[in-house]
Amino acid sequence: MSENSVPSKPRVAIHYCNLCRWVLRASWLAQELLFTFDDALGEVALCPGLRGGFDIYVDDELIWSRKEQGRFPEAKEIKQRIRDIIDPQRDLGHSDIQKNEL
């Protein structure tokens, strides 16, 4: 990396089923992530797809699959997983893991 180059920030990609009309769920979650990680993310991308998928990636790492989990994620879960990857010291406030949840 040259002296003048800016380090790249993580990219979150939300792949959703277009036929299932999950774009509103995906866009709402993208908005939540942008508000929470405002300056820590380089991009939150919405990626339409098919076959009932709702998968979330940080860079190339799959952090959520609706098919594997059998449900949609709670925003809190995704925020915690992203935080744990990009900035483990970040306090998520009311969205953070409670001590009694561990």
C-alpha cells in the first residue's frame, strides 16, 4: 500500500431473493447497518438473486444464511457478527450482547 492510499473498509453484501420480494427486508437491514457502522463500512450492497436465499457476507465471508439457519436474522445478531469481525471493541449499546446471554 502506498503512503497516499486509503485502507479499504469492509464490504457487506446482502443477497436476497427478488422473486420472494425480500428487497424491503434487505434494504431495511442495510439502513440499520449504515446507521450503526457509519464510518467503519466501505459499502453495503443489495444483491438480488433467486431461490429463496437471504445471505449476508462481510467481504467474502458468509456470516448468515437463511437456508442454513432456517429463519431471517434479527438486526441485533447481524450487527454483533459484523462488529466481531470488523471492530471487536466497538460498543453497540442496546444491540450488544447482554452478559446473561453468554
